[in-house]
Amino acid sequence: MRELKIFSGLANRPLAKEICKHLHLSLSKITLGKFPDGENTCKVDEDVRGRDVFLIQPTCPPVNDNLMELLVMIDSCKRASADRVTAVIPYFGYARQDRKDEGRVPITAKLVANVITRAGADRVLTMDLHAAQIQGFFDVPVDHLYAAPVLNDYFRRLGVSPKDVVVVSPDEGSIKRAIGHSKRLGGTLAIIDKRRSSATETKQATLIGGPVKNRVALMFDDMISTAGSICGAARLLKERGAREIHVAASHGIFCGDAISNIESAPIATVAITNSILQEKDLSPKIQVLSVSPLLAQAIMRIHQDESISAMFCEDGEEENDAETEC
């Protein structure tokens, strides 16, 4: 079997080191930097000819720098005759525009997928895309992981009885995700009707389902950016009588006033993963959970040509059903 090599960009090296620790490997050596005019420079410091190469680089803020660094690394490895290059993108940026919802706007998710493919990536490994259909924008195989098992385990450790739980979808787009968590954690299901007035402003006015009164509300989303949506949803849940409100998201972007918004909202805890490198001491409410074991297992399965779907199967569950339910 060809040798496995794991390299990391500068976006989240601690996550890459954790992954290598689980795989009992050393992080491969690569030199990354910038020319005086800001152009990215890269040199692979190990022989990758004929190797199975994995490049770990979330395209989180600063998005353009991290994306360009990923492209440069892919090109470097392909020109060094790597046998296969897999772009490991725990957080896939530029994913919000996945369709034309009005005239004269781009579909940036497709554009970035094209650029990564044309740079030379043979495969993509990512986690909790903003929209699942983005997998179809790539002309190479995409392995789509779910942070749901990690987030579910966190909430199980809270020790809340399923009969006291209501799983909340913060908008219509997250209903399928909420249903999957409800199946695993128990409890009833509620949906919040979110109306977006601009790219930064939303309004939550209607609660569908429930009940939420005297219940522990668990709210799930794929990402937290400015935290406006989840904080507005939390206030609505509190008005409707929720006893406690806990939030979980796969990706914590935390732009602008996100942290202060969370601090002032009636939210007990916010659980996120380490798909994006976080500053220390963000807020006492925020808990960062590691997805390095999940990514490490996926990398080894890809290297050994094994099923990724089987990672999300539980006893008596078919592989085809596991991903949608998780």
C-alpha cells in the first residue's frame, strides 16, 4: 500500500496535529509563507512521489488567504508526482451562495468547487456542508462527514431526560438535521420560522411544534457566524417558557459581535467543534469539542479504500440510512 502523508496549512495546525496523533503519524513537513507583496509561497519538504497525500486546511476566515494557500499546496503536491491528493476541508467556506436566488448573483460554492478540482485535488473530505447538494458541485469524489455523533454525546453527558427535551430547528433549512438529532436524543421537535431581511439581519416570529414550556431546548445549526439567528431563536424560546436553552453547531465562525450576542442571550451553553481554530477564552458559555478522532478515522478509511458511511451506522442500521439520520 502506498505511503500515507498528512500535511497542514496554517489555518488549523492544532487540529492537524491531533489527527496525526490519533493515526500515530508525524505531521509531514511543508514550508508556507508569503512574498513581500502578499503572494503565497509553498515548498513541500518531503518526498511525495507516489504517496497518498492528505492536505488539512479549513477555508475559514481569512477565507481568501486560506483558500489560496490550499490551492498552492494542492498544486505543489501534484507537480511533485503525488499519487493521490485529498483536500481535507473541515469547514468549507463560500458555501452560502449555492444557488441563484435572485438575478445577477454568483454561485460561489460551485466556483470554489471548480477551482479546487482544477488545482488538482483528486478527492475532497469535508464536514457538515452548509447545503448537502454542494457535494454535487465537485467533479471528484466527496466524502461528507457529520459532527452529529460528537454533539449528541455532549448533550447526553448533560444528563437531561428525553421526556424533558425539545429539539429545535432554528430555521426551515435545518429541519432534517433536527430530525436526525431528535431520533438519537429523544424528545419532541420544534421549528422556528426565520425570515431574512438582509445578509446580516433576521427575524424569528413563529414557533411551530413543541411544546417548549418547562422543557430543555436543544438547538442545532451547521454554523454560527454573527449569532444573530440563534440568539433571536433563543429569545423566542425563552418567551415561550423554555427552562434551559443549549445550542450546538458544527462550525464556530464568530464574526463581528457574535460573542457579545451570545453572552447577552438566554443561552446556557454553546457547543461547537474544533473544525475552525478558536481563540482562547472566547466565552464561558462556549464549549469546543474535538472532531479529530472522526477525521482521523475517515482519513484512514479513505487510505485503505473502506466505507465512510459505516462510520455513522449504529447496530441494525443500514449504511444508506446512517448518513441522513446522523
